[in-house]
Amino acid sequence: MNAILLGILALPILAAAALWAVPVAIADRLAALYGSVVSGVVLIGSLLLWPRGAWASYTTLQDRPLRAVTDVPWIPSLDVRFHVAVDSISMPLIVLTALLVFLCCLYSVRITPRIGRTRSLIALLLVIEAGVIGTFSAMDLVLFFVCFEIVLIPMWLVIDIWGDDHDPAGRRRAATTFVLMTVLGSALMLLGFLLVHRKAGTFDIVQLTNSPVLGGHGVALAAAILIAVGMAVKVPLWPLHIWLPDAHAKAPTVGSVLLAGVLLKLGTYGLIRILVPVLPDATVTIAPYLAGFSTVAIIAGSLACLAQTDVKRLIAYSSVGHMGFIGLGIATLSPAGLRGALFANIAHGIITGLLFFLAGAIKDRHDTSDLREIGRALYARLPRIAALLTFASLASLGLPGLAGFWGEMLVLLGAYNPADALPRATYLVFMVLAGLGTVLTAAYFLRLVRNLCQGDPADHLPAAFAVDLSRIELATWAPLIALTVLLGVWPGLLLHQWGNL
């Protein structure tokens, strides 16, 4: 098993290097197909890592079985090890990453950016895949940080080079804001890791989880605050979300899909993997503040969505609200809240990935994502795409029977009954406000469907001749549609993996 994990970590990097070595004329023509094959192999490898039965039983975050373990010295003088493994928390996220990168490469076989340079785009997507899987499998804090950083420059280039071709200055500004904000967050996170090492004498996450840093004040509290803020930039939580709407609005379709579906999960994963188990007492101290900012993110993101006139920016702000739910679930420190956060992580990646694919398809056909220019009557002009947009919107607003429902329900349940050390009355207020956020979420998605899909098609005749759903789009989106339904009707497929957190 450890050979499989090492293989899916190394293969995308080696494949990207090989692709850059091929002459441009040949590589650009074959890059998307090549990327689909490579990412498909990575997807198969990630599925082979998933155990055939349930994970071994466990009752706490400290008692979690690991698979595919590789633990060798890397930089002995700094006490840094190349320690990678997977468990029931990281495994679904690794599969999600492999799936979304595969779908992005497959999508690019027929639908490529106008600027071209497909070889470099696919190579960068493969590098992002390696960095994200490395982050999800890292069991050393320094290795976690390195893999975390590997992702940033490729995504910066994806936004800056292949972003909105109508606004070069805007996409450059969005890319620069993205990289500056995330590097700032990474610097704070690294300082927190160094404080943890100073206190515990190790960077090893397994050792730190089994022997956590106790105490809710002093060095432990400073480390927890630095790590929490650093991760919150990646999530992103209010008010550190300012980089996200522009990054999504200006990114190409595949960039938006990976940014929402994968990169945002690095922050929430870090909170669950590192902050909660390694600094338990300090986390209890800061948890109400984390919950408060998460709740503000839910309300602020929803209100911002009601004011948007751009499809991609609306979906971007919806991510702020949904990630706020995940942050609230983590901050409850309760079994229900943590399982809800883990489930919502996966559901958001699937549903929002589908939403950004659909937004990209609408933008490709109208050459804009501005609702005022697209007009109404999408049901009449593009009936299949409009139907899928409605389906994804209903899933994202948390309709029972679809994947978006279970995570939010469990988070609200966790806020109703948080960990014993937390102030229950405060969390009840957060629960009520988060419940209001679900109502606002339904309002802005239903408003989107009404404004975009309904109306008289005669008012927008040029778009009436646009091509509806193509075969490559159907093939790309079908797995996301199927998973949205499957996890909606069978949530135990994931929930039983996490047992009693």
C-alpha cells in the first residue's frame, strides 16, 4: 500500500516534467488526453488505497488507524522526516482531489482556453494534484507546509495566464491577491508549527496527536492562534476571504473547479488534522471565536450572494458561506459537528465543482458570466444545462436527499450540543444564525434559478442557437451528479468511515 501512495505522489510530478520536455507543437495537441490518462491512473491508485471494509474501529482522534505508511529521515539536522500515510479523514479528500483533477483534464480534451498553451496548463494541474495529495497525506508538520506551498504558484499561474481574457489587469490583480494572502497565511501557520516544535520537541503529527501539547495559555495558545489564522486564510473565513471572489471570477473553469473543490479543503483539513488533536486545550480556548467568525461568514457570504450580478462571483461567495458551516462544525469540537464538517467538506467539493463547471459552460456560450447580459430563459435556450444548474443549486442549498443536506444538518446538531467545555448558550445563538444562513442560501439560489432560467427566450435570440450539453461535458459532469445523489441518499457511505469522533 505504501508503494501505491508514493506512486500517486510521484506520478503527477514526473508526468508534468515529461510533458514540459515534449516539443510544444506535439504536447499542446496531446496534453489534455495525456493528463487524463495520468490523472486517471492516480484516481485508480487512490481508490486502491481505500480499504475494502470499514476502517478499524476507533473512538477518538488519537486512536486512528493509518495505512500506506512511509516514515524515513528527510532533514535529520532539523528533525524533519518524510512521513506520509492515509487514514479515514484524509482518504476521501485524496479521492476527491484525484477525481476532480481527472475531470478537469478530461474536460480540457475538447474545451480548451482561448489563449491555448494547453501543455503548460495540464502540467500545472498535475503539479497541483501532487501538492494537494501530499498535503492530505503528510504526517510531518514541515512536510505538510512544503506540500501546502507547492500548490500556490501553479494556481497563481493558472489564474494569471488562463484567466478571464476580457480583463487581463483584473485577472493579474486577482492572482496576485490570491498568492499574497495565502503566503501570508502560510507564514503565520509556519510560525505556529515552530512554536509547537519548541513546546513538544517534534514535528511528527502522529506523535503530537498521541501526546498532544496541553495547556490553553502561553506558547500553546499563541501556536493555536497562529495556526488557526493561517488555516482560516485558506478556508477562507470572514474577514480573510477577500481574495476568493476575484480569484474565482477571473480563473478559467478548471481553475475555479480545483480552487473550490480542492484548495479550500486544505485549510479545513489542517484545522481537523493539526489544530484540534495537537493543541486540544488551546483549541477549546479559541473555539468560540472560530465559531463566531464562521457564523459571520455564513451570513455575510449569503447576503453578498443576494447582491451579485455575476454567476461565478455568486458561486464564489456561496463557498464562503458553506465553508463557514464547516468552520462552525469544527469549532463545536463535538462528534456530530466534526462529522458534519468532514461530510460537508466532501459534499461542497462535489457540488461546487459541478456548479463551476456549469458556470463555465454558460460563460463559454454567452462570452460572459454577467447575469444582466446573459438574460433569462435558459430553460428554453439551453434546457439540459439549465436543468443541471437547477439540480446543483438545489443540492448546494441543502435539499434533503442530496449531498448538501447532511453536512449542514450535522453541523447544526453539533452547535446545539457542543463539547462540554464550550459555552452552550453561545453556540445556540450560532446555531440560530447559521439556520438563518440556510434560509438565505435557499433565497439566493432560487433567485439565481428564477433570474437565469425562466423568462421569454425571444428576448435573447442570439443565444437561442447556442449548443446545449455536449458529450464531453456530460461525461465530465456525470460522476459529480451521481455522487451528489449517492451521498444524499446513502450518507453512511462516508459517515461510517469516521465512527465516533
